[in-house]
Amino acid sequence: MSTLTHQSMINNHQSGVFARISETLRIWHKRRQDRRQLAQLSARELHDVGLSWSDIVYEAEKPFWRA
């Protein structure tokens, strides 16, 4: 039989919240990095991956919180 104390329930909830916040921040940072790298591709590299400058401008101008 498992007994949960009020304190253990609070600690589990807080750690879950912090984990979600941490993961969200990691995703936002990765998006920002990826968009910066896209903006630095040459015309040849864009052609190789099948993207146009307008695709890159559209993606690079998105705020980091938008997927």
C-alpha cells in the first residue's frame, strides 16, 4: 500500500512543471538556432535542399515560440 504525503505530492507536481518549462525552453532555443542556420545558407545550399529565399525569410521571421 502506498501512502502519499502532501509534501510528496507537491514535490512531484513541481518537478513536472520544471521539466515541462525546461523542455519548452530547450525547444525554443533549438528553433532559434535552426532558423539562424537556415538564414545563413548559400543559394547553392538552398537549391540542394529544395528551399527558396522566400521560404527562408518566412521561417526566419517567425518568433521562436511558433513552430
